[in-house]
Amino acid sequence: MTSDQVVVNEDYCDENYVRSHGGHISGGFIFLPGPGGMTQYHYNYGGTGSVGQKVAGGSSVKPQGAEIKTPGGKTIQRGGFGVKGSSGS
């Protein structure tokens, strides 16, 4: 999700996708190259919403012992919805 809680494409939760696009994952945050620097994303667990919409409910804290699946059914290690924020350079 974005820093303003907008749902992004579930590929942003996939470590292989992130690394293949020049990004990295650290401390539960995802960093991908974007305009003006790296763009930061984070996860939302248990919320609802579609890409481009604000998420409703959920938490940024992963439920302990949970197996997380994206809305498309892909199991991911850290996942949930991706949300975006920015850090300029």
C-alpha cells in the first residue's frame, strides 16, 4: 500500500519481482525505484480494497503464524496488500 493507504499491484509483495526491478525489502518495507528516488511500500494484513482504492480496515502488523496469500491466491512470505510511500533523493 501507499503511505496514503492506497492498494497497489500484488506483484509489489513478491520478493523476486521487487529484486528483478531494482528494489529491495527491509524491515517489512518494500523499496522500488520510482520518480525522484526509491518509492516505499508496506503491507496491510486483513484489509479489503482493490488496486487504486484506499484499503478498508486491517493492520500493518502481521498476524503471528499466519500464511499470507495475495488476493490472486499467491502465497508470499511477508505479504498482504502492498501500500506505497515516497522517499526522495
